[in-house]
Amino acid sequence: MKVAKARYLKFRLRIQKRDKDILHLIHRFRLVTIGQIHKILFSNQKRISCYRRVRMLESQGYLRRHGLTYGAQNFYLITLKGLLTIGKTDQALENKGQNQRVYNHQIPHDLGLVDIFCALSTLSDKITYKTENEIRAELERSHPYDKYLIPDALMMVKEPLKLNLAIELELNIQSPKRYEERFYLMTKDLKTVYDKYLYVFENINYRNFFIKQLIKNKQQLLLENILFVELDLLVNQPFDCPIYTGKGKSFTFRELFKRFNDAVAHTPLIPPLYGNKDDKEKNTTT
């Protein structure tokens, strides 16, 4: 049975700023769901407004819809026409066109990164979030990025914290050999490219295995500069989700961002983790 085309899809689409915002968002993250687009760009409007706009972009060739199996919600990818509209290029998309493959095992990971962006965006306007593609593009312009660890995302916190936090999303435990290779790059880039590493685990208990690998590989420096958080808690309670250090202590983003309002009064955990050089000098002299 043929389903009638929705009436609003028959109208000619005039590209507006909000349409370009949608295209830019999907280009940044590669794939995004309707719910995520609504949360990021249409939060003050009804979901149906977001849905119709995205469907119009899809029907006129700016976006491509992709459905997961087992009844999960659809997500959207940008097309060459969409890239041209926002003046962007994508070599992989240009090479493969509409036949660009989407791997099912990678979809939850990529959508999880969008959820992390949504959560971190609510914390403070002093945060800049960069995706993996944006990090690669910047390094490619200045240095060969194959010599650096490319994290899943980068959270840049402005002064007074002035912190570059590399984010890795782990939905599954990796092999010990894979971690050993990653530890080498992480150690090399620590303090020169990234100040600390934030591992987001689907199950926070994964950190026990991760810490064992750090100890096994004698990565004491990494152990002191790595943080862990659970994905579900970060997405649903970004201000108050517990963030664990490699030593087992914990704090929250709410505590961390108190320093924006009062640079003198620290929470008990923050000084050894994020204290600047002046703080350390004071501690050594007292």
C-alpha cells in the first residue's frame, strides 16, 4: 500500500539559518538523531517543528536517513548536496558518494558522543567542545596527526581553569595490547597536547580493568591524570554525576566550576587535580 506524501514535504524548501545549523551539526558529528537535533537546536520549540524541518531537508536531498535494525530510532547523515550548502568538504563522502557505509557497531558509539556533547553544553559557556573530525582537521593543518593521540572529543575549559580534557568513550573493554599502544600515545601527549583524559564508560566498573592495565604497564603518570565517569549518569546528571580519579577519589562538575565564581575557595579534591603553578608553589612553601 502506497503511503501519501505529507503535505509539507511537497513545498519547495528555502534554506534558512536553522537549516544550515542542522547541516553543520550533522557534519560535525557525522550522524545525529531527531531527538538530539531537537535537544541541541530546537529546545524551545515543539519536537514536531524539528521533525518536519529535518524531513524536508531529507526529502530534497540535503540529508540521508538511516535506520537501525530491531526498531531503534532513525538517524541522519549529510549528503554531498548538504555539504555544498554549508561550504564544507568531506573526502570520504566525495569518494563514496551516497554509498558511504555506516557500520552498525559504530553507531551507538557515535550517537553516544552526541549525547555527551549535549550534556557538557549545559555545564558552562566557558566550555568549547571539539569533535574528532575537528581535531584531525586542526592537526592536519599544523602537524601530521598520525603522531598524536586523536581522542573521540576534546573539552576545552577557559580560564581560570584553562584545561584541555581529551574525552574517550568506551562502550566495551578493549584488549590489553590495544590499551598498551594507547597508553604510549597518551603519555607522550600528556601536558603537551592534553592536560587530562576523561574516560566515559558505559559501565563504570570497566575502570577497574582499565586501572589494572595502567598499573601493569607502570603508567603512574597516567594514573594521576585520568578521570572516569559513567555515560548514563553524565548524560542525565551532568552537574552532579561522580567523576572518579585514578586514585579512587571523586568530585563533580558542580564542584569544579565553583572555581569560576570563587578562584580562592577550593573544594578538597580540586587543588591537587587542577591547581595551577602558583597553587603548587604555595603548597610547597607552607
